[in-house]
Amino acid sequence: MAGRPRKSGPAGPLTAAEGGVRLAVHVTPRSGRNRIEGVGLGADGQPRLWVAVTAPPEDGKANAAVIALLAKSWRMPKRAFSVKIGTTAREKLLHIAGEAETLLPALAERIGKTDG
């Protein structure tokens, strides 16, 4: 799906995982600017955080830009983020290292502030 995110269901794009949380994202590379667009449904109908980055989708540049944007926006270290699934796809599953009990509510609040 191209364009703006659609409204997601109540579950959201975050899930607890061993050693942290998983974040489902949809990435738009070569965008006009870097931004977190909000939560919407991916092609699979599951909620995802939509992120746009100016970097091209080559040699991991878009992945690095997504991680840098999220880390900066959420004031977290870049080393806490890794791409687990979808390194070459627009729809990705990121792992954010840390305590899930602490991360889930904190990230859900931050994501909620971007969901317009």
C-alpha cells in the first residue's frame, strides 16, 4: 500500500520478545524527509509503525537511517536496535534490546504521540 498509514487495531506494532521487544515497521525509502508517520496497517493487515527516510534502499542505508531516526526520536542508543526480518523489504521486524516490561509501555506511549 502506498500513501498514508491506515488506522491500526488495538494491539499495535509492539510485542514482547526474549531480551526486549519487537517492533513491526513499514519503511518508505527516498522520502522527502526523515519522519515517523504513525501507526497503520501493513500489506499483511497487521499494525506497523510507518517510517519515512531520505536514504535509498541500498547497502543497508535505509535500515541504518530507520534505526538512527528511531534512536534519536526515542532517545535510545542505536546499538539497542537491530533488523531481525526484512533487511531488504519495506516491511521489517526490528528488535529493541532491553527489559520488555519497561520498554513496552514507554515505547507504546511514544508511538501513541506520533499516531495522528
